[in-house]
Amino acid sequence: MDIVLLELVLWAGLICFLWVMKDSLGKIESELERTAAQKAAGRGARSEDTVHIDRLYDPIGRLGDTTIYRFAIIDGQNYEFDYVAADKDIRLAANQRCLPPGLVYTLSKDTNAAIAG
């Protein structure tokens, strides 16, 4: 009788384990599909607004988990931090660049103000 009870408990545990794994794997699969879709959309969305950050230096603060730097070298030019954009659909001037999560940098008029070394 004890062996039958033990076997039933083990079968019940196995069924519960498989049920939990099924739910977990379903969530992982959804996450992988969403990531693949975002990557596919991102490949086609590269435009002239895409910037290449060469260097960030002189940290002055934080916005969430992101460090705000006073100076940035973007596409080989010196930029200085200007403001945090509140809206994702902002209009930038020709001399401005936006870095995630909405940090706007303006082209520095004085190239000696930024320490490139």
C-alpha cells in the first residue's frame, strides 16, 4: 500500500513539473519570437538618423539606469549634452543627435571644450 501511494505522489509530481515546464517554455518561445520580430524590423529601419557613438565621457548624472555624459563624440564630431526629450517623436535640429533613452546632444561650437583624449 505504501509503495502504491509513493508511486501516485511521484506521478502527480511529474505531471505538475511537466505542466509548469510547458508554461515556462511557452513564455520563452513568445519572448524569442518577439525578439526575432524586433530584430527583423530593426534591420529595415536603419536610416540617416542612426548615429555611431565613438565615445562618451565626463558623466554628469543619471536617467534611470542610463548615465548622462556631458560630452559625446558621435560620428567623429564633438557634441555636448543639451536636454532630456520627454517625447519619443521629437524633432531635432540639424546640429542635434538623440541617444537612447531620449538624451539630446547638440554639436559643440567649441571643439576644444570637449577633451578628446
